[in-house]
Amino acid sequence: MSEDYLLETYRQLRTSQDKYVYFMLAAAASAIAYALNRAQDRILTLPLLPWGISILFWGLSFYFGCKHIAYVNSTIYANVALLKVQNGSDPEIGSHPQYIAAASEGIKMAIEGNVKKANHLGKSQFVFFIIGVLAYIIWQILEMYIRSQIS
């Protein structure tokens, strides 16, 4: 496989992942805005609890999505630093083989930690969004039940 092919595949993957995360951020923000709009004239009562839970989890989804982006950006920055160290162009490390090996190992460990954290945050973003959706559906069902009891 050519380097150009690998690079292009990586770019496509990175673009796809970015679009997904930003889509989830937009969905969470939109869901919060919609839910707030739907309950703006309501008095705070116990049946609004699932509504509040949905807002909370969509907020957490948004937060974890933002943190995910921060870890991904940190990982990309660390990758650039690793490339500089490995090709001897980092001014602090220079071209000394032992310094390059030590710095490379440290950067790789940081990258691995960032990747694990970013993956966890990305999964949390999705899970919290879905929990918010389920809580909102429960609220809507509860509202329909309460209205049927009044009628």
C-alpha cells in the first residue's frame, strides 16, 4: 500500500469521525433547546422529573462530546510532536538516539492514554444522548397518561 493511499484513508476516517461527533453535539444541543421550549409554560412538578433527567443527560452528552474533541486534538498534537522527535527536528531533543528513544516512548504513552480517554468519552457521549432520549420519551408517555386521566 502506498503512503498516499494510507494518508488519504486516514483523512477520510478523521473527517468521518469529526462529522459524527459534531452531529452528536448538534443533536444534543437541539434536543435541549426543543425540550426547554416544550416545557416553558409548565409549573415545576414531579411529572417533569423525566424531562429534567433528559435535559441533564443531553447536557452530559454535549459535555463529553466537547471533551472528546479536546482529547482528539491533544492526540493529533502529540502525534506531530512524535514525528518531530523521531526525525530529529525537535529543538529540545535534537538527534541524539537515546534522547529520541526516551522522548518517543513518553509521547507514545501519552498518545495511548489520550486515545483510550477519547474513545471512552466518545462512547459516553452516545450513551448519555440515548439515555436522554429514553427519559424524554418516558416524560411524553407520562404526560399522555396524565392527560388521559384528566379527560
